[in-house]
Amino acid sequence: MTEEEKPEKRVDTINVDNYSVCPKNVKIKDMDEGDFLNRLSPSLKKEIESINKEIIIQYDKSNDYSKLYQKKYKNVSLISLILILSAAGLAIIQVSKIIHSEIILWGEMLVVILALFFWIIERIKKYHELWLIERHKAERCRFLKFKQILDPDPYEIFSKNIAKISSITSNKEIKEWIIKEGLPINDHSYNIPGRENDLCERIKYYFCVRLLYQKSFYDDRRQKNKRKDELIKFFEPAMFLVISFVTILHIILDTFMTSSVLENAFSGLIGIEIGFMAIFLAALLFIIDAGVKTIKVLFAYSQIFIMYNVTFNTLERSEKSLKKILTDCKDNITVNKDNPKIYKILMDMYNCEKIMQHEHAIWFGILSDSE
């Protein structure tokens, strides 16, 4: 990726000052903890730095490419859609003979060729597929990082998993992972023997860095998709009513006002019958309505909003549960099922990871079918 191709890097951090269990005056991002790491014990800080060192290169690469391909896909898709709708509008103008000029015919031909060109570019470059692949690789890195913190694998397996993520080249591989493999997390024990002395700190780290950051992300995305979904839901019935009104107007004018003074005056002014203008307008509105419906399918605002909203609400419940237990968490505790409070908080963290994995799988499925 060249410098001019690289998208502007957004540092999406959150402030956790409102949470008493989190450190004050730090900005947190789940894949880049920043100054938060300096607030941890030396052993835990070293462990997380070691994990970050292994995984951050692949994550940054996939994250940047994902944003780039997403931007290119959306731009090419919208340009193609606008061009093909413009061609349909010019075709209606040509057939109606409202404007008697060969410019309309040549203009229609030009926009169709351009629309076809952009469509072919997207198919050749595979922006949509590459966007989903790179986004998945970035999210897999995120899942792997926090699995390694919650339920560590030996270094060899951890490195092998990173290499496996890096080697993904097709949507087929991603679907196989979603269906067959997933990212299993140990449901029965906290697999960190000998680390009981930093368990509370580890839980606090997960709560502040992972849970609160992701909850903030889902809240932001659900609000954005909700606004777009509401706009489309308002537009669709409004457009239907306008088209119905214009069509009824055409019928009335064509049936009852063919020789009226208003009709004759209007026709004499612009050389076109009012009834014909009404049906012409209705046809153009149908084209605009079709374009909006296409955008609705392409970007799946409604489905994405519901998915993000459900995930946000689930994480919010987990947040309340974790925060309540964290206030009672002390060092040097026994890590097993016989300690109900600790076992519950561990299960809450595991479930948070599974919830976010499920959300990612659903997101991938929705957008795979929306091209």
C-alpha cells in the first residue's frame, strides 16, 4: 500500500474516567492500550506487550487494507448505481421525446458504458471480497489476542494461529472457519496456573480495555446505522405515496381534463400535455426509488443495526455484572469452580468473546450476500 493509497488512520479511543475500576486520565483502544499498560504490574505488562508484538503487524496491515477496500467498494458501487439510474432516466426522456436531440441518445450510451466499466472494475479488483477478507483477518487478530490473555495457548500454537490468519485468501476459507472451527475458549477453567496473584488485575484489564471499548464501538455503529435505516424507512413510504399521487393525477388529467383551459394553456406554454408530464415524473420517481432500495440491500443498514443493537445490549448486561463483581475482587484468590463469584466473572468474559464472535459471523454472512 503506497502512502497516497493509505487511508487516514483514525485513533478511536475511549475515556474510562467514569468507571472507578479503571485508571484515570488514559485513552484506551483495545489493540493499542497506550499509557494503560504502564498502570499494570510488570509481569502482566510484559505478557501483553509480547502478545501485541506478535499480532499487531498483521492486525494493522489488515485493518488498513480493510478500510481502503471498503472505501473503494462503496465509491465504485455508488458511482455504478448513479450511472445506471441516470441511463434509465435518459432512456425515458428519449422515448418520451420531451427533448428532441441526439445528445440524449449519446449521453445514454456514454453513461451505460461508464456504468459497465465501473462494474467490471469492481469485479476484477474484487473490492467487496477483499474488504470482507481483510476485515475478518483484523477481527481474527483481535479475537486471538484476547483469547491468549484469557485462555493462553503455548507460544508455538499462538504463532501458528497468526500465520493461519495471514494466509487467508478467500471467503470460502472464512466460511469454513465460521462453520467448523471458530475460536474456542476454555469454558471450564481459567487456564493460567500460577497466575492467581494477578487475576483481579487481569479481569480489570479485560473490563476496561476489551469490554468497554467494544461496547463503545457497537454503540457508535448502531446509532449510525439506526439513523440511515430510519431515513430509508421514511423515504420508502413517502416515495410510494408521491408516485401514487402523481399516477392518480395522470389518470384524472388524461380522463377528465383533456380539453380543459388549464391543459390547453399548459400545453401551449411548454408544448407538453400535463397528463404526460405526470406519468413521466412518476417513471423518474420509480427510478429513484429503485436506487434507494438497491442502497438498502447493498449496505444492509436495518440488519446491521439490529445485530449491533443486540450485541450492545448483551455487552451492557455483562458490563454491569463484571463491574459489580470487580469491586469485590481481591488478589491471591482461588481460581476454580468452587469460588462462585470468580467462576461467574470468568464465564462472563468467555461469553463476551463468544458473543462478539457470533456478531462477526453474522456481519460477515449479511455482507457476503449483499454484493
